[in-house]
Amino acid sequence: MTTEEPERSITEQERDEARKRLQNKRDLARHAVSFVVINSLVVVIWATSGQGYFWPGWLIGCWGFGLLMHTWDVLWRRPITEADIDEELRRARR
């Protein structure tokens, strides 16, 4: 006996949401590649210009924080659902 879910048709809204999630993941990948390439270039510039104080660390740290927030937004933040809205309305009425 299997407990497979009966197949249902996919709505246009579900397709749009899936398309948006895929686009967000592609944008995140582009952001990560830009981070690695540009910061690598900055470190090479630092290394060939006499080194000294590691000033690229400021750029890497600040941009890395932005990349981390972008990653959280795309991979772990869940969208607001109708159930979330209903629960918030119930709390506000108390």
C-alpha cells in the first residue's frame, strides 16, 4: 500500500512563485561568483602593491555580510502565508 498524494493541476500562481524562486537562486549564484572574482582581484592588487595592512579585509567582510544576508533571504526565509496573516489578525484582536 502506498500513500501517494493524488496528482493535482498546478496553478499559474504556483508556477510564478516557482519561477521567482528559481530566479532568486540564479541571482544568488551570480552574486557569489561576483564576490569571489572581484575580491580575488582586490587581494591580488593588494599582494602586488607591497602588501602591508590587509585593507581588502574590509571589503571582503562587508560584502560577505551582504552575501550572507542574500543567502539567508533566498534559501531559508519562508514566505508569508495566509495562515501567518490569519494568526497575526487573531493576535491583534486579543
